[in-house]
Amino acid sequence: MTAPAPLARRLGTFDAVTIGLGSMLGAGIFVAFTPAAAAAGAGLLIGLALAAVVAFCNATSSAQLAAAYPSSGGTYLYGRERLGPWAGYVAGWGFVVGKTASAAAMAMTFAAYAVPAGWQRPVAMAAVIFLVAVNYHGVTKTAALTRTLVTVVLLVLAVAVAASWGGRGAGLGAVTGSGLLAHGWYGILQSAGLLFFAFAGYARIATMGEEVRDPRRTIPRAIVVALSLIVVIYAVVAVTLLAVLGADGVAASATPLADAVASGPWLWAVPVVQVGAAIAALGALLGLIAGLGRTSLAMARERDLPSYLAAVHPRYRVPHRAEVAVAVVICAVIAVADLRGMIGFSSFGVLVYYLVANLSALTQPPADRRYPRALQLLGVLGCAVLVATLPGESIAWGAAVFAVGIVVRLARLGRDARSGVAG
């Protein structure tokens, strides 16, 4: 059998960090704070810190594993190598279903800021098709577009924060409101699970391990740098929103950052923030599509997805069939999805993914160990707790979709056994 065609290594540390930032900025800043405030009130600040700790544990596990296994697939690959095919499959399935939901949410967020309500779903689908076309023509095109998007979003956020603090309603005394613990620890843990949705972009760096130059050095560095930068950005924005709108105002707003800006004298900045939100969502969507294509490629290589998807384009060196299939599925989700419901569902799938990552890193030998085992144990515990405290509807849908995935693989293994194909 001919060996699968490899992807091209064209990304350096700066490009990898940029892709991670682009993937996280759109998800967190403009989407996740509203449900987190509804769950925890001002306690979302504690939830943000907890989500950051769990994300850091997951990031170090991913970095340690990516250095040892610098190929496409992320935790799908790591789980297979360290824990066995079933663990890898559960991680890969969690990533694909969770990030498909994230991609649909980002496309819908873009459309919500860009066009009137009646046009949002078709425009969201058009955005998916456009960005798949960008990815189709090579990973360097992805990195170049992401650099532009990240630069614009960071400038917009700087304007938004400055405009928000310029209003008469802004004050540090409003940040804690009725108290950080007013909604209890369960609400805080639930907010942490929802805010984890905003941190998951660094996974895109690991899933592109086959396209990074000097991956043993580049991937660990890029993951830690991207995550550290995003924690600072999120903290500044969270404090700003609470100071201007209060916890109840954040929970009630579909566009909290735009509303915070509108409360001040810089009204010209409101459309700037709206454009920035649309661009941020595009940046996140671009990274999501790239990561989904690479994980689908890895799963197809092992026949956990149809082997037809394992093709690499002979000229552009990208998993072109996988990315086209991803676009079709995302568009189907957009046709029926609810934006807010996608956040908890996505968090469920991605937390399961990182649970497998931490368990995989725990089994690595001393020669491959870069971080203390205590971080991986904390990551396992954190992922399990955050999954258990997500909204009940998200847990129910997540469990059902994972059950479907298990049935699908059992059916495939049964067919292989009857035909004498090794699983």
C-alpha cells in the first residue's frame, strides 16, 4: 500500500501563535461572556481563572505530546499512540463534533454582525465556503489571512476597551456587583466550562503539527505563548464589561462589548466594534476549518472516517477532500442550529478531547516529559469537573452524540471483522 502523502512544513513560531490567537479571539471575546455571566454573575471572573488553569494544564499536555508526535491529528493521534485506538477515536470524535458546532457558531456570529436577520444563515454558509476555498489553496494562505484578521481584531479591542472606560457608567466598584460568590460555586464552575469554549483555539496549533517547521521546538512554544496572551486579553475585557454593564447587563446582552461601547461618548466606535466582531468570528472560523480538516485527515488515514477523506492535494498539500466535507457538515448545522446552544455542546466535546490528552500525557516516559505529572492530573480532574457542571441540555446532547459515534465505530469494526480487514 502506498504511504499517505505528507503535508508541507511551512509554518514558523509566529505563524503558529497567530493561528492560535485567531482561533481563540473570535470565540471568547464576542460570544462566551454572555452565558458565563448568566451562570455565575460577577463570579465569571473566578470561572475565567479556573478555565485558564484547566486550559494551561491541557496546553502543556498538548505541547508535550505534540513534541513527541509531530504529525496531523492532535489528541486523536496521541490517544491512539498512548492509550489505544478507542481512546484516540473518542478524542477525535469529540474534536470533530465539538468544533463543527464551534465553526457553525462562529459563522453565525459573523453573519449576525454583518447582515440583517433574514440574511444571516445564507451569509454564514457563504463565509464557510469562502474560507474553505482559502484553506484549499495552502496553509500559508491560511496563516497570511489570519495575521491580517488578528491585527484588525486587536486594534478593535483596544478601541472598544478605551471607549468603554471613557463612559460615565464605568467604574471598578461595579465589577464585583453583589459579590463574586452570589451565584454559588456550581454557577462558577458552569461559567468556567462555558468560558473554556473560548480557550480551545490552541488546539489548532497541535492539529497542524505536520505543517510546522521544527515542530518539537515550535509547537510547545507557540501553544504556551498564544494561551498566555489570550488570558491577559480576556481578563481585561471581562473586567471592562463588568465595570460598564454589570453582571446582569452582560448576561442580558447578545453583544455585550458593543453595548459597553454604546454606553460611552464614543458612539462612532460602536460600528467599529461590530465590524471587529465580524472579523474576529471569521478569524476563529478560519482556524476551526483548518483544524477540523487536519483531524478528519488523521481519522480517515486510520479508517475511523471514510478513507476517501485521507487525500492530500498534489499541488497545495492540504487535505482538500476533508475540508470540503467539513464545509458541507458545517453548512448543514448552520441551517438548523441555535447560536447559544452550540457553546455548551462544543465545550462538552472539547473537554472530552482534552481529558484524553491529559491521560495520554500521563503515560509518556521520562525522556518525553517536559512538564510535571501534577499538571496532567490537574487537567484530568479539571476537564471532568467542568464537563459535569455544564448545562444539562449540553450534557444530554453531548452524551447522545458520543453514543452515536461509538455505535458508528462498532459497526465499522464489525464489518471489518466479517471481511477479514484489520481494525
